[in-house]
Amino acid sequence: MAIVAGWLVGTVARAMRVTPQGRILVLDVPEWPGNLAGQHLDLRLTAEDGYQAVRSYSIASFGDGTTVELAVDMLPDGEVSPYLVEDVEPGDMLEVRGPLGNFFVWRDSQTEPVQLIAGGSGIVPLVSIARAHRAAASTAKFRMLYSVRAPEDAYYAPELAELVGDSFVLDWVYTRTAPVGFARAAGRITRADIEASTLPVADNPLVYVCGPTGFVETVARILVDLGHPAERIKTERFGGK
Amino acid sequence: MAVFSRGFGSRRRESDPELPPGQYLTEDFPVLSAGPTPRIDTADWSFSITTESGQVTTWSWDQLMALPIEDVHTDIHCVTRWSKLGTTWRGVSLDTLFADIDTSDAYTMVESYGGYTTNVPLEDLLDGKAWIAFEFEGEPLDPEHGGPARLLVPHLYFWKSAKWVHGIRMHSDDDPGFWEQNGYNMYGDPWKEQRYW
């Protein structure tokens, strides 16, 4: 799929508050060229006086359509994310550019086992990959580990639960509040979690890790310590230390 | 002409003429890496320049530390749109490292521990424009940010400032490195917004 050079006009089609801090936005972008699972885009907002701001967002949708789905987490000191989470409404317009990035992607020609590991809103590109895996009826063994603060902070929880099947296993880590009856006590992800709830080195999985910098650093280091070759671990980080 | 986004702009940040177009100021130091952070002990670290004749010039950590060390005050600009102004680094100038290198190639491929590569024209590494940096704000450079040492070539987008730098290989042609093969611009001038293909 080609990268379109310029900015494309998008219209907000739907905006759904799905977590206390975040929203799923569905955009209609008539000129969108389609995107691979895992890619991102730049989103540009222009104020009435001409002031502009641009941020990058991962894309939850994939494939040839002109509907582009994002999930946006509100950053407390943010300038763009509060607008997207609190203010923007269906019918409002903005601009996007992309798709961008050809590394953190999954193609349905890939047949090896895949381990997906997400922290917080880092789930977005991994949802895209999981959707592409389902849509292709791929038999490649997939496993996902999703770390969230509390159940209500999870994006796409019902959809992920529906993906579970012979070739998709889903595991959760809750860092602050676990659901009643959940076997694992709330707490940050550990080596023991990764050993117990991800594909082993013996499967030689390709591992995709996305989340806040600290989360990705921790997880990637544990994976390397467990013996996963560094070149089999793809990471995408956001935010500062 | 851009479309207007209704009601946007109430939380805007102050604009700053020192920022290249499309960048915003951050006090954080975000991390962009495609894989796990390599952990390299300075005892095992080395840096090499390899020329078209096959000649390899190598410095150990101690040999690098014995070279003239410069203080660098500079702004840095990441393609993911954050910029930091007035950062302070210490490192060895590439002018020092290239002083006795005999090459007529015009391009370089910068190579890192962990396999990362990025292409930079040689002229962008010389004349006081680039360093092998090992301190940031008075502290040893964190592994997450490329420690023990990274290339610092701050007039280009920061993906050119290869973390965990291990060597430079001379190239006759401007061949694409890692991000340059994965959607990013061959040169990366932030003032011209050379972000993507």
C-alpha cells in the first residue's frame, strides 16, 4: 500500500467513551489508501485562527477500507488528546496522514507463532494485528498478554474475549485492581507472569510489545533474559520516562 | 488549505520560534526504539570506522575517553514530533575520530549494537556537527537513551543519532538504513520536515 504524501480530510463518524480516560474514534477518510495491521498515522488539528498541532496515533483498523479507527488515551497535560477524548463529536473534521511505519506490522502471509504484549493504550496496534489474524482465518498460533490498571481501563475487552479460540489465547495482568476472583493479585508485570502467560522461547515466536516506555523496557528486558532473541522482539514505545 | 477542527485550540502550548515546524516542546525524554534495549558493558564496548579499502580503525572505551572531550549544548528534534531545547551532552567529536581516516566515500552507514543502522552523509558528521556522546545532563547516558554511547548529530531528526553506536562503515552510495527502509526520509532535516518517504 502506498503512503499518501499529503494530508487527508477525515470526518469523525463515531466517538465512543470506552474507558474512564479514553475513547475509540472512527473516522471516515474517503481518500485513505488502506493500511497494514500495526501501522500508525499522523493526526493534525487546526484551530480557527490557523494554529495547528500534530500527533501520531496507532491504528486499530486494518485493510483496504476508508474507515479508520483509533483509540485515544487522555494525557493529563496533553493538548491534542483531551480534545479528542472530551471535545470532538461526530461530524467534526480533522486531517490525517499515512499510513506510517513498515516495521511494527503483521502480514497475513506470516505463519510463525506470535506473542502480543500490550500495556494500557498500547493495545491499539495489537488489536489491529489480532483483527487481521482473525480476518485471514490464520492458523498461526497467537497469544496476547494485556496489562491494564483495572478492568475498566481495558480497551476492546469484549472483542478480545471473542477472539479467543484455537489459535488465539488471551491473558490479563491487572496492575492496580484485579477483578473479584482473578487468580493473580494486582501488581506490575513480572518475569513470572511472562514465563507463565506467554509463548515459550521453544516456539520461537515473533513478539510485539507496545506500551508506555517503562512497561516496554521492563517486558523487553525480561524477554531477552528468558532467551528470546532480540531480533525476534519488535517494540513500540510512547511517552517519556 | 487545512480544514478547521471545531473548538480545537483551547489547550495550546506556547509556540516557540526555536522549534522546527510541526514539533512540540517536551520536558520528558521519550524513547523510540524498534526492539529491546541492548546492555553493553564499557569493558566490552568498542567503536570502529571501516573504510572502502577494508581498513578498520577501532577505539576501546578507554581509548575514546583519552581523546579530547567536548561539551555540547544543542536542541534535539525527534521525528515523532517532540523537541527538547538546550540539552547538554559530552562526547568526542567525529572530526577527532576521522582525523586520520583515509576515505573518498561520501556516505556512511552508522551501525549499532543490536543491529540498528542509519545512513548519514559524511559531510553531516564533520566540521563540528556530530559526536560520539556518552553523557547527558551531567550523567552517564542511560541504556534506554543509547548508553554507553550514541551518535549525536543534532541537526538531523534524532533517529539519525544512533543509540548504542558500534561503528561507522564508509559507503560510496547513500544506501538506506533501518528506519530509512521502513518509511522514514533518507536525510531527515527537521527544518524542512523531511520525516517520511
